[in-house]
Amino acid sequence: MADPTTAEFSDLLREDRTFPPSEAFRAQALVRDEAIYAEAARDPEAFWARFAAELEWSTPWTQVLDWQPPHAKWFVGGKLNASVNCVDRHVRGPRRNKAAIIWEGEPGDRRTLTYHDLYREVSQFANVLKSLGVTKGDRVALYLPLIPELTIAMLACARIGAVHSVVFGGFSAESLRDRINDSLCKVLVTADGGYRRGQIVPLKQMADEALEGTPSIESVVIVQRGEQAMKMVHVKEGRDHWYHRLMQDASARCEPEPMDAEDMLYILYTSGTTGKPKGIVHTTGGYLTGTYATTKLVFDMKDEDVYWCTADIGWVTGHSYVVYGPLANGATVMMYEGAPDWPQKDRFWSIIEKYGVTILYTAPTAIRAFMRWGTDWPAKHDLSSLRLLGSVGEPINPEAWVWYYKFIGGERCPVVDTWWQTETGAIMITPLPGVTTTRPGSASRPFPGISAEIRNEKGETIPAGGGLLALTRPWPSMLRGIYGDPERYARQYWNKWGLGVYVTGDGAKLDAEGNFWLLGRVDDVLNVAGHRIGTMEVESALVDHPSVAEAAVVGKPHAIKGQSIAAFVTLKEGIFGTKAHLELLREHVAKKIGAIAKPDDIIFTADLPKTRSGKIMRRLLRDIAEGKAVGDTTTLADPSMMAKLKAQYENET
């Protein structure tokens, strides 16, 4: 995106509508006094330690924070188990028979697991993993639809000290293979299939394709999702096992492994500015503390709530705010497998009414789609159970915020617009719903205990106005590294302004009242429907096709997805850019990365704008895609080409 210090973003600070919390909400809120910010600022370590102490530890810590920039250790010497904190401690108390997960499949099938049910199934699958030779520190890949077994598998890994690596079920076989090989996973857990818009996604079939090049995999466990899908599944003797058959003989008692606070909990791959995804490492004690505290305070979590985060668990939002944060709080978690518009565009509102959902946490992409579909769909349903709304994944434009507040929240539910990243592990900037006067489009203030600033390229702090967002103090849920690449961790996140300052890669503005307004990515990572996709990944996928000589990819604004992908492609000699060939390349990208990465626009061009040294000027291509006047072309080898390319783009899109 453009430099966030430019004047074109000043309109974002002109939003003057304000929404203070109602007296009724404030009266029952967990946090109703702004003093919490000053308390956390005075002694951040004591603030975080207070929440850590609400978790269950088998061995207490001896030091809250050991900070050797850019490396942090939180709750040094302490031992705990994430599975125990999400399941066992609730089973020993009054939540034993409380619903932990309420699940609805896209076809309409339903299941409810109490905390005791969850305890039994997590323990059983932990024993299954042990029977397959999985031990503490081994990596386990999870490639599943949004079904309870995904949560069960994650917690089972945590129970025995194995490291889970969840791969989004919408990713291709090649993406799955790359992630398995990078972390040398020992076991893959997948399903025969999953449902999406009435179609079966053939997960096991794609997994089999991936497994042709994954020598580290010793065993595959297959969850049976549907009778029809099961009939189509290939089972390799000796390697592949049906989940339900293994579970039949597994004991429902499995002693949890005491994990050091800094032991690895999971690896989650996220896009970067190079073609290779980064394996973000999160550890146990700090991550659990951060997700527990933010879930409790940001969502004002009460025991009677039915909480629904609509994210897929394949993304970090699902890790932190479908699984670990809510379950550590003993919440009732709603899960839905399928699309929001299947079989009709009121599926979400039907679920809220049917199950009495009280908290809804979803993405601006979804909200903009709901706006496009119209108010008649939510108006058909009783949404009066809702008491709080949340937004996640990308900045939300003010009009979508107000629509959400008015037509979904009935002008009575606070809206918490949250900013955070895969790397931060937990919410960093957010309103507190019982305290904050919210402004549509602003994520408000840093969560208590989080220190954020706006800086310019030189690292100078900007007291008000636009610049680059930086986090200036360590926090418990921060990433601990990039798996297998410690140098890249320091270089990418900590080297811009000194090893003590985290570089978020996002642009933001700070207004005179201390509110942050997020502007999106300033590097070459696109945010498509809340999913981070590296431009280099898409370019690499395009150039992988034998017909493509060169490709350059940029993002452009999209009314629903936030950003969409535009690709400028030069074909090899003798190959013509027909409409059929355009579709062929789009499908090739889907096969290499996943359907989410398909370019919306592909423009075939004889050449790309390059400097005399051969560098492609993506900035100029972004100007074209965004419909702007083309910027300075004086450094180009052939400045005259830009007018032709711009005219071609406007004619073809």
C-alpha cells in the first residue's frame, strides 16, 4: 500500500460519530473503570502475572519476564499444560456438564460436547497419538474441516507435549506438503472430506497428493465426516487409520505432560514477502495468558454466554479465539462448519437465533457481504440474544461498522474492533466494551499492558498523525521465532528500529484523543478477506506455469474482501493470452496455493514496468490497479509503456 504518512488517509480521522457504552452494559461489565490502563502501565509484569495466576500451574514461575531483545521468556521456570487449563480444571468444578462446544455442520447435523465429553475425547485421542509413536516435541499436522475433532486434536497434542501445525482446509495439496516438510511432521490428521456450499471438499484426496512428497509422515488418521465421502477415500494399509476405530480402544485417561512455560505449543504458517510461508512459533505459558486475558476482558466473557467466533481454526483467530482463549475461560463455544450463505443468506442469523448466541466475532469481509445482501435477511430472525459484537482480520470501514451496530446489534451491542496478528498471538489494540467510547473505523487503544506507537521511517515517534505501527514492549503471547529460521525472525520483526521494538508491518494513524486507526499492510503482503497472502507466493505460483515468463502481483481495494489480487503476466513467446488461458492460470494458482489466492484480474502484457537495472516497479502497477494517476516514471527503462498498460487495464477490467 501507499506510504501511510500521505494526506490521502486524512479522511479516516474525520469520523466524528461516537458510541459510549450504555449504562446498562457498563453496570454489568467486568471492566468498568479506566484505571485498569494506568495500573497496567505502572507495572506491566505484575498486570500480566495477575492473569497468569488465574490459570492452573503445576510448578510456579520464578521470574515473570526475561527480556533479552529480541528474545523473551515469560513466566520463567513455571510449568503448566494448555489442555488442563482448557478442559480438566473445568471438569473438576461446576462446569463439568456445561456445554463446551455447540457445533452445527453445513448440512444441518449437530453435536454438543460438554466439558466432560471434551475431557474424555481429548484424553482418548492423546492416547491414540501416543500409540502412533508421537512423543513430546514431535510435530503433528492437522488438515481438517471446522469440526469438533480439530479442537480435540489440538488439545490432545497439547496434552502430551506434541506441537500441532494446523493447515487451513482450503489450502492446496502443495501448500500442505510444504508445511509438513518445513516442520517435519510425524503424523497427519485429516478427514475424508468437509462441506462447503453444498459440495464435498475432498480433503483426504488432496492429502494423498501432498503425501507423495512428505517422507517424515509415518501415520495418517482420517476422521469420517460423511458416508459418501468415506466411500471415495483411499486407505493405504499400514499408514492410514480411521479416527473412530482408533478411538474405540483408547483409554479415556491420559496424564498431562507438564510443559515448561516456554515449551512450544504450536506452529502456524503465515504468508511473508518471500515465496516461502513463515512458521510462526507460539509457546505455552505466555500465549495462554494472553489469549485468556484478552478473551475475558475484550469480550466481557460471562459464564452464561454463548460465544461465536466465525473464523476457521486454520487461521490464528481460530486458534486464539475459538479454542485456547474461550476454553481457558470455560466458555460455551459455537462452531459452524460451512458458508454464511448456505443454503440461504440468513444462515448466520438462523444460528444466532437457534442457539441464543450472545457474542459474535466476525470479519469485515463478512459484514460487507451481509450489507450487500440487504437487511431483510437478518430482519427475519430474532437477534435479541446478542449483547456484544466484534470485528477481526482487517480494518473495518466506518459504514460497515455502523451497519453492523444498527442491523445486527440493534443499536444496543458494543462493537469491539480488534487489531492483532498471527505473530502477536492475541489482541493488541481494542476497545474495552464497558469503558471505551468507540468510533466507527478505529480500533481504539492498546489493550492494558500493551505499548504501541506510531513512528516514521527513521523511528521517530509521531504523537498524532500517520505512520508505521510499532509495539515497544514485550507481551506474553508474542511469537518466539520462525520455525527453523532464527535469523529471519530478528531481521524481519526487530531490526528496523532496534531489537527492542517490534515492527508490525502495518500503517496506522493516531488521533488527538489517543485512538489508533489501522490502515493495512505497508509491505507486500495482501489482506484478502482477512487472509494474509504474500504477493511473492502468487507470483511464484504464476511463474511456475510453463506458459508464464514473468508475473507481478499487487493488491487493489475491494468492496467486500478489503483487497483483491491483480496480476500482470507476460507469457512466453508464441503463447496467446486468451480468456481460456486466463482461467487456466487462475486455477493453477488455486492448485498451488488455494482458492483464496486466485487473482481477480489477470492482465497479459508484453512487458512489465522495470527500472534500468531490471527491478519491476510494482508501485506503478498498484497505481493502475487502484485507478490512480500513475506516479513518477522517470526511473523506468521505457516510461511510454505505462499509458498503454493503464489503458489496457481499464479496458479489460
